[in-house]
Amino acid sequence: MTRVTRDDVIKSVGVVDDVTIARIIGTGATVDELAEARAWLANDEPLMNEGRPLAHGRARDLVDILTELEANEEDEADPVGPPDSEA
């Protein structure tokens, strides 16, 4: 099994910061485990309906990292403070 590379991360997740890429690579996950984590994040219901166990091990670590990444992206997309008002 091939361990995930920087290029694999960017292809799967998009352009992210170097720290996040390092955290993902640091899990020692494979490309298949990254794909599994992305599938769980995209929609866990079909996977559970197939009787698949919840993500565990490195895939679970990736789910946690990617969930944190999504939360940070949502925070950045939300405006901070009230909108400017025109007088």
C-alpha cells in the first residue's frame, strides 16, 4: 500500500496549508484510507447502511483532521462582526 503524499492530499482535499498537509501525511495513512475518510465525511449514511464499521485507525484520524479543516473553512467564510452600514 502506498502512503499518502503531498500531491495525493492536494488532489483529494484541495489546496490547504502546509501544517494540515503534514498532519495528514504524519498519520501514515494510505491513499485508500484518505479516500475512505473523505467518503465518511461526504455522507456516512450509505456506508452505515452497507453495514460498514465506523472509520477507525488512521482513517478515523483523517476524519478528525478533515472535520477540523472544514470547521476552520466555515469559520473563515463567516463574516466577523456586524456588516458595515452605509449612512
